[in-house]
Amino acid sequence: MKSNLIITISREFGSGGHEIGAKLAEKLSVPLYDKEIIDKAAEQTGLSAEYIAEHEQRYTSSLMFNLAMGNYSRTGELPLHDQIDIVQSEIIRNYAKEGSCVIVGRCADYVLEDDFECLNVFIYAPDEVKLERITERYSGDARTAAKLIKETNRMRSKHYNYFTGKIWGDRQNYDLMLNSGRLGIDGCVEMIIQAAEKVD
Amino acid sequence: MKSNLIITISREFGSGGHEIGAKLAEKLSVPLYDKEIIDKAAEQTGLSAEYIAEHEQRYTSSLMFNLAMGNYSRTGELPLHDQIDIVQSEIIRNYAKEGSCVIVGRCADYVLEDDFECLNVFIYAPDEVKLERITERYSGDARTAAKLIKETNRMRSKHYNYFTGKIWGDRQNYDLMLNSGRLGIDGCVEMIIQAAEKVD
């Protein structure tokens, strides 16, 4: 693999994207950044990680729209969720500067697109596979799991669209998109490693 | 690779999907079916291949909608484009029955989904890569190429949506989606071979 290649993983909630990222980072012996980014942002803003996790994905229209319309000019201060996005983006860029790593979520593909070489991956799975995985995590409560999957993926999509102005899951944003329900967690890890060898 | 695995390749026009399919079939020593399907359909219907190629993708609303509404009942005859779809589907199923093969386009993922084991692949590429490839094919006429790319992909999408009731390029229809502009033609071929080893 090229030195300084950053692998970004976007993923449907329930598709096993975090697990794939973790195994990938381990196999490649590079750092993994996921919830760690939230924690770091928490440190920098003085807010608790729980507070950020809850508030980071609340927004209206789009960041660019709000900035263009001067919607923030009266107070001169960005809403909290925008501040968090900006702090997290800075943290992601600093991680990327340190060299090869795996970054899960946080719109990292967009944050890094202009200044870093990335392999951008999207992991998805059929609904029944996501449901099975999340139901297991919630001790067999399929109803709660189904609700959580729907809501979390809706928020991920909304956040990505808001922050990047692009569409979450749109193939044009990624180098490869893998169905973990069909290829398996380890299968996806191996395919991403192979793809990382191929990008020019 | 499993015996009797059918690899279907859906592809954006200009992404090199046909070339990937051809190289893949050669490497796996299995038959490739692409334009051949049109020719076979032509033989069976007594229509010329040119006529079919021109008419196969003209339609309104959706096939299921038209059938459900009884829109065809007065004459008892399906419009030509629906007849062609049905003949081609039968040909695809007959190819699949013969064993492993690579089928490019023709909604093969949908035609075979209930009765055959398939690895469903979607090949795409950034606009500039598609434009470069097609411009080259048309002796440097970028304007004609751009128009052709837009129109062909619009028709592929429309035909897929009409015939299958699903959305062309929607990740839920595929096992893996590869950006040939980033991974290269040979890179895609190798990744599909690897994926074919992994499906359970």
C-alpha cells in the first residue's frame, strides 16, 4: 500500500462498518479513528462526549446555505453542531497529516478530499442483515433495533448532505462500495486491502 | 469460485464495464454474454439486431404497472419493447442454466435473482473518465461523447427502473460497486474475481 494513503469508511448503521474498519487498521498496522474523534472534539470544546454525540447531528438546511445567507452574522457565532463539525474536521486533518490511517464516518472523505490521498469506501448491507446485527446488540429487541437503524441512517444521511452538500451513499463519492452481508466482514477487509494496492 | 455462479455486470456507459466483463470471462474461462443477447433475441423474434437495439429501451410508466392496469388487454398483445424484454430474459435464463458465465447489462441481476446464484456488480466512473473514454472512441469529438454518455445512461436507468421496478445503480441491488476510474480496468477484474471467491 502507498504510504500516506488514508482509508475512509462511510457505512450504514448495522452494516458492520466499524468492525471492518477496526480489523482493517489492525491488519495494516495503522491507527483507527472513530469515536476517538468525538472524544478529542469533546476535549477541545470542553463539552462532554455524550453531549456532542447527541448534538453533533442536528441541523437545518445546509452549512453552506447558512453561511451564504449570512444566517449566522447577527451573533457572529455558529450553532453548536456547526462548531462541532468544524472542530472534528480539523482533528481529522491532523490525524491524516500523521500518515496512513483508517477513519470511520465523520464525513472524512469530504474533509480530506482536496489535500490528502484517500481510498473512500462505503459499506452497506441488506435490511435483514442490519436488523439481525443490531437486534443481537440490543438483546433480541427487534422492534427497537429496526427503529434505531432507520433513525440512525436517516441522521447519517442528513448530516452528510448538510455538511458536504453531497449525497450520502452516492457512488460518485466513493472508490468502492461493498455489501458486507454478501461478502462478509473479513471478505470486505480483504477487498479493501486489495483496493488500497490498486489506487494510482 | 463456486460452480454455477453467474456474474452480472451493470455499468455506466463509458465506465469500461464491457471491457471488464470481457477480461473477467477470459480469466475465469467462462462465456461472456453482452450484445450476443440482442443478436439471439433478434433470431428468435425475426427482427433485425439493429431494430431491437433501437427499440428495446422505449417505454412508458412500468411493465408491472401496465400489466396490473390491464393496459394491454384489449389487443392481447404486449408492446414490442416488452416482448423484447421478455424474450431477452428467457435467453438470459437459458444461458444461466448452462453454468457459470458473465452477463453484461440487460437487467440480468433482476432476471436471475430468484432462481440462480449471482454475484451482482455495478461499475461506474467519474464523469471526466467516462468522457475521456468515449471521446477517444468518437475520434476526439467531446461534445458528441458527452451527449451520448448522458443519453445512454439516462436510457439505461429508465429501462432498468421500468423493467425491474427497482432503481438502477441503487446499492441494495448489487454485491459490490467499483469505481473503474480509480481502481483501473484490471483492478476491477481482480477485485470481482476475489469477490466471487467470497460469496457464501
